[in-house]
Amino acid sequence: MEAKNGRFGIHGGQYIPETLMNAVIELEKAYNHYKNDPEFQKELQDLFNDYAGRPSRLYYAAKMTADLGGAKIYLKREDLNHTGAHKINNVLGQALLAKKMGKTRLIAETGAGQHGVATATAAALMGMECVVFMGKEDTERQALNVYRMRLMGATVIPVTSGTATLKDAVSEAMREWTNRIEDTHYCLGSCMGPHPFPTIVRDFQSVISKEIKEQILEKEGRLPDAVIACVGGGSNAIGAFYNFIEDKEVRLIGCEAAGRGIDTFETAATINTGKLGIFHGMKSYFCQDEYGQIAPVYSISAGLDYPGIGPEHANLHDIGRAEYVPVTDEESVQAFEYLSRMEGIIPAIESAHALSYAMKLAPTMSKDQIIVVNISGRGDKDCAAIARYRGENIYD
Amino acid sequence: MTKLADAFKNGKAFVAFITCGDPTLENTAKIVREAVRAGADLIELGIPFSDPTAEGPVIQGANVRALAGGVTTDKIFDLVVDLRKDVKVPMLFMTYANVVFSYGIDRFCAKCAEVGINGMILPDVPFEEKEEFAPTCRKYDLDFVSLIAPTSADRIAKIAASAEGFVYCVSSLGVTGMRSNITTDIGAMVKLVREANPSIPCAIGFGISTPEQAAKMAKEADGVIVGSAIVNRVAEYGLDAAPVVYEYVKSMKDAIR
């Protein structure tokens, strides 16, 4: 489904200050030009393959499948990409686009630090200046990623406004963009924000579902019964879903961070607890109070700790094409530990949300059915925090 | 019936922005009355928002203090009812799209008209999204104020042509806040507005804090808008800010007369 006037159903749009309007119009024009430019596409494909290590593997998790005793489980190994997550797909695309547009400086927000690391990586590769905004709380939760960004030459600015997490990092990156537009591209990390960002990010991430489709057809000769991915803003999920949207027999399941539970205030499950609103440039669902004040959200996962969801997901929910289910901190930590022991793969705590739901779903399905779980990132970054969650005194 | 344009009928207008409920609504009421007594021609009342993406640190801080103090949209409507007992100058709201949208656009506009608000500024609603709000504003005789920025260029003509109340000319790139230097060619921006819409007043905001800046900007346009410099005084003097704001607004109004 393509956005019409920047809308997915009623969602999306361009709710941004006038100062930024010509910048997003210029970005849309440039993107519409380069997305059909064979030379740009070849350059991007070469970066995907030779630099990021694509295509990522589709791995049959035989032990996990046998243990759960139901549907066959395949893992899409986005964690094996360079920089350890799906974020690099979008960043290489946007950085290349920015470079073609004559921009010399990238700014970005980051939650867990994966998008910030990916942006710092692309900036180093392409010789661009890089500034990353990161909530102060997250710089403490993910100190190692802060070091990685600095190592590659990026400046990391801890954001202390608001709740000092991902949403505040987005706000601060937007403020910085209004301050310096001429030489700067805002490399937004998820399928959110004002049009055309949700479409651009979706397109660059859709390589995930393109590959899943080719790989599963080759291995199984048919499409999967369900594709499961975690959802914060929703970029790995929209990437994993996109090429299956027209294949109605494939269930698309997004797993939201329920934090301590959707019946508590300590949650980040937007579809399950939020309502329609306008924020960060888009109309979509947001966690908010009765007067439209954006709620402070919570999840053990810094990457899913966001009070909104991308507009294309909001529409997929409205039209009933995708399901969005809540997964708690405790459930995802159990899944994190389970995959580590069962398959020797340590997933990102974000991806563990998707895995947890797959563990519930698989036993209810028959052995000839297939589930694909998108392992959007690797979990090395989370080990110290999960150890602390389990009461061990480890710091990175 | 009061209209925003009335503020521009007695020479150059001074527009005072005040965040409601910083730190209390009683304090806001006192400050508004003192600003009007000092010569403010138009009062811009900020309804706080949790994540004000167009604001610099000064107004962000005011939003945090006001929300921490428990202010809500409904309590601000009550404040306006009280102010309208004696405040005759036009007043408008400055807030973010979600505050209006979540209240219900029609319900919000109806309430504005009922309590005596004359318009609104939503900095995260550009020309492209204006039709979601502007027709309802018109229905209740409220002006939906449009902004133009130093980056607007070829967009100025279409924005100005359908502008209502006045055009808010953003003086500089970036967010709200005091600046020692404004380098944009404001005269050229205002000229483009006037070519497209000869009758619409232009007020300049963002970065203006001193009487010298105000005097210079007032030469280029029909009025000046000052926010952070006032809010900064409220931050510093708190419940004792009203007389300080009076002296400040008087010095600014005198400078643009």
C-alpha cells in the first residue's frame, strides 16, 4: 500500500514547523528521483551486500521447533548484519541519499543506541559529520554503544529534557534540524515522523521481507503462516511485513513492549493502550493522557521505549491486516534466555519480545505450519542490563 | 466582537506570550493584567504541552513547571473567563496540535469562542495540514494564524494569501529563545507577504528580547512578538514576576511606539 498525500488511511501527514517544510519537500523530491535511479539502487545494493553483509540468513531453528512441538520456526538473522541490527539497512539508504543531495552532516536520534551506532557507521564510511541525540537515561543504560559511536567519530549529545528517553531524543533532533537545515540531513531511525520518512524508512527496510520471501520459497516452497516482529516505532516490523501485505494468508504480528503490563502505567504498548493523536510530525496512535499530554512510557528495552507507532502500522491495525500484541519485560527476558540456551543465539531484548510471542504461538499450530521471527538485532548490548534484572551485579 | 487584527490598529503592536500556569494560574492572571496595563496589544496564552518541539529551553522549562503544577486545558479556559472580566485586548492560544485534537477540534473551538479567545497558533500545523483546523476556527469566528519562516521562500505567497488575523514571521532558524543577533532579511519576507495579501498585518517573533531589537524589527513590520524574554522573567521571579513583567513590557512598547 502506498501513501497517498503522505497518508496511510487517516494516519501520517506532515505536522511539523513551517521552518522544516521545504526540507521535507526537498527530501521527497530527491527520494522520488533516486528510488528509480538504477545507479543509486546499484550503489545501495553493493553497500548492502559488501559492507553490511546482506542477504542476512534465514535460519531454521530446529531445536527450538522440536522443544516447542508445533510450527516450524525460522529466524531472520538481521542480528548478523554489520553493526548488529536491521538499523543499518535504513541508514545506508538515507546516508547515500543525503550525500546525493549534497548534505555533509547527519543528525539522528537513538534509543538503545543501535540506530545511533548505524548512523555513526555510515557517516564514518561516507566521510560525513555525525551528531547523535540520546536520552541521558539511555546513555547510562547503553554506555557501550555511546563509546562505539564516539569511536567512529560521532558526537553524542545526552538529552535531559522531558523523560530523557527516545521520544525526547527525537524532539531534540527535530529542534536541531530546524536550527541547521542547509548542510544537514535528519537520518530518522524508524518508520515514523513526517512524510516522507515513514515511506523512505519502510522502503529501505523492506529488503528484509523481500529476502524472507525468496529464502522461504527456496527452503519450503511456500509462504510462511505468520511473520512476527517487535514494534517500537516499527521499522524492523514494517520491513519484515511489507512484501507480505498483499499475501493475505500470511499473519503479520507486531509485538509491543508491555513493560510491567498493559494494566499498569509502566508500559509502552501504543496500540494496546494509546489513542489517536498528533505528535512528532504524524497522526497515529500515542500513549497520552485525557488532555493529549504525551505519557512517559516504560520498557526494559530502550529501543521499544517510545510512546507512538509508525503511521503505516496504525493503518494496518485499523484495517485488520496486522495484529499487535503486548509482551511484558518478564516474558521477553525469558525469551532472551531461552534462545541463548536453546540455539546459542543471544537476541536483542527488543527482538526477544517477538520471540516470546512466537514461543506462545508455535505450540498452538501444527507441525507443517511455518513461523518466521525477525531477530532484528543481537543482544550483546543487553547482557549487563539483563544480568542486573536477574539480580547479578554486572556493569559494562 | 474583538478580532486579532484590532491589535494592529493603534500603531505597532506588542504581542506578549505567557505560558499558562507557570508556576500557578493566579500568577498568570496577574502577569497578563500587568502586561496589558503596560501596553501589550495582544496576549498570546501558551497552553503547556509535554513535548514542545518548537520551543527552546526557556519555554520548555515553563511547560514543565506548569504541567508539574497540575494545569490542564479546562483550567486554562477558566482562567480566560476570569481575564475577560476586564481584559479587552485580543487574546489567542499558542499550543500544539495534539492538545486541540485530543480535546476535540470542534469542542475546543466552541469553548474558545465561549470564553472570549480570538484565535490560535499551532506551530506544528503547517499550510499542508491547516484544513484540519482552520474551517472549524472560521465556524466559531476564530483566526487560525499561519507562520512563515526564513526557509519558506516560494511558500510565502500561498501562505500569506489565505492567512487570517496576522502572519507570524519567524525571524530565525531554530526554536524559540533569545538571540543576540537576527540576521534574516525580515524586510524581504514582509514584502513578499504584502505582495500576496496587502491587508494582513505581519508580526515578527523568535529571538527578540531587547528594546533595541524590538525597535528595529517594528520598523520592518506591524508588530513584534516576545515570549522567552517574558517567560525568563517569570522563571526568575516566580510569584513576584508581575511588576517585573510590567516594567519590561512598558520598555518594549515604548521602544516600538
